[in-house]
Amino acid sequence: MTPARPLRTAAWYPGRVTGNQHVTQLLAAERAATVERLAGLERERAAIIESSGSAATDDEHDPEGATIAFERQHLAALISQARGQLAQIDAAMARLAAGSYGRCESCGRPIGAARLAARPATAVCIDCAG
Ligand SMILES: [Zn+2]
């Protein structure tokens, strides 16, 4: 994936249906990165499960076992976080296609440009996010 330079036009602002191409690219790039991260995490988790399964560790007496259990929990948390992010990105892409992107889902007002730039997949404005 090549990071294409967004075409910035002076007329662009969040909520505008036309001229959102760089948002599409931004979301696509973020989605690709998240999918990649998710795949990496799942590989890591599979490797831990595989290694802990074959070693048949005793969790109670083996400090290694406790570490593995913690590691698995940590990975599970990261995986569900990445999945949530992916769902958010997909929802943002759907809003973009529907023409409602950049509008707060909670209060209906436009989401600030700075917030959208920092979190392109966000569905709510800064006031509603609190
Ligand atoms: Zn709002």
C-alpha cells in the first residue's frame, strides 16, 4: 500500500460529501494497518497456545505458566481492541459512502476537522466523546 498524498482543496471540510477522497485513503490505510496488526496478534496468540500446550506447564508451580497466562490475557485484550477499531473503521467507511461522514452520531453537529484528522474513524464529536 503506497501512502498516496491526499489532494487538499481549500473547499474541503468535514461533513462535505464531495472531496472526501483523502479521508477514504486515510481510512483504507488505517484499516490495512489494523488488519495487519490483528493478524500479527493472532499469530502470536496461536504460537503461545501451541507452545504452552505442548509443554504441559503447571500454572500453579511454574512461574513461566503464570507469565504465559498473563501474556495470553494481554494478547486477547489487544485483539479485541483491534477488532473494535476495525469495526469502527468499517462503520466510518459506510458513513462516508452514505454521505453522513464527519457528522456526530450523537448530537448531529459536524465533528471538528482536527479531531477527524487525529481519529478519522470517530463517530462522535469531542463534546459527545467525553
Ligand atoms: Zn456530538
